[in-house]
Amino acid sequence: MALASGLVPKRIALNHSVSIETIRTQMKTLYRKLEVNSAIELAAMLNTAPFAFLG
């Protein structure tokens, strides 16, 4: 996952040819569903089991 590897939303948008707003919307959705409040919390969650296998 791009966020877990330290990429910022602008770079993710450029890499995937989508708007920055698309990335921000997707991030907000992830935060809400996973009950986190920041990219740091999300990355920490994704780097721990059972999510670690996704990386």
C-alpha cells in the first residue's frame, strides 16, 4: 500500500493518474471504516497482523 510505504497523497495521485481529491476521499473512507484518525495510525495498523500479509 502506498501510504504504508510513506508516499504522500499527491504522489499517490500522480502515480495512479487520479485526482488528489480521489485519494483524499478514499483515505477518509479507510479512516472511517478502520476507525483510525491519521495516515500514521493507518500505516501502523496495516503493518501489524492480520494486515501484515497485505504488504
